[in-house]
Amino acid sequence: MTFWRATTTFLIALSAALFWGCGGPKVDEKKPLAEIHTEAQKMSSREIARVAKAYGKAIDLKRKAVGDLRDRLDDMEPEQLASNGATTLKKDADAVAASIASLRERQALYTELLHTKVDPEKPLPDIEAETAGMDATKIRAIAEAYLQAIYNGRTDVENHQKRLGEMTDEQKQSREARRLTRQIANADATEKALVERLDLYVARLKAKGGDAAGLTVQ
């Protein structure tokens, strides 16, 4: 295979990796980690999982591209390796390897945030699968986050009820009043879902010999 064809193969594969996410989650190897943390707070578990999967696919594409590059470099004759083109090819391979490392770091963060995301709609089988490989300390930290979310939800309901109680009869017919009323009505179902998931984390924690003290909803 000629040097030009090897380079073309590399560029095609690399372009596919760089533009992965068109029509789906966007992959950005330079996205600040702090921004990912903030972004994930507004995402559901399912959305975070989709982004993590997109990063994984981009990594696979780039790994194949750089692997193809290195294979072709290994097949080159000494005089070809001494050429400027081969030197450029080596630099490209190193650049892609660095890109893969950045993508992996961000994929790992999305995966970590997926596991620790407080989500009343998180499928129970997903929790079972995720906690299988977690240690007791990490499971307890997640359980504490669920417990805090439950108490935060109760505080929100109290604030909504107080706000409604301070409204005039006319204000109680407003869009804002209807919004608060809906949120109060939905709060019970949300709390039940969070408690169900908290109980599962606590059960998994106990199964691993962890301390579940203080994780009971009062």
C-alpha cells in the first residue's frame, strides 16, 4: 500500500471520529471538565449514558485510525521512514493518541456522573448492575445524595405551599399558582421513586458490609 493511500485511509477515519456526534450527542475532546459537571446536573441518566456511549464510539474510531497508521509505519522500508512524509505521519499518530487520552478522560467523567446521578427515573436494573462493581464507600455516597434529594424535595414543597398560602384569591388563578400546584402534586410520586432507589442502594450497601446508619428517610 502506498504512503499516500495510507495517509488517505487515516484522514478518512480521523474525520469520522472528529465529526462523531452529528445527529446525536456532541463529542468534544476539549470540553472543560467543570462544564461537563454543570451540564450533567441538567441531564437525565439516559442522556448522560448516550453521551458516554458517543465518546466511546469516537474513541474506537480513532483507535482504529491510529492503529492503521502505526501498522503502515511498521511496514515501511528504512528509506521511507526517513522521509518527511513518514515523520509527519508519526506526528499525526501521536496527536491522535493524545486526542484519544482526552476523550477517555471525558468519557470516564460522564460514566462517573452517570453512576452518581440522582434520578427518580433511573432503572432499578441499572442500579443493580452499577453497584455490583462499586465499593461500599462509593455506594454510601450515592445513597446520601438520594437522601439529600428527598429532603430537598420536601423543602421545595414547603416553600411552594407557603407561596400559595400568601397569594390572594386572584393570584391563585395565575399561571404561577398553577405551576406550583402541579409541582406539589408531582412531588409525592417523585419522592416515592427516590425512596425506592435509595432503598436499593442501601440494600446493596449492606450486602457489601457497609454502614447504612442514618440512611433511613424520616
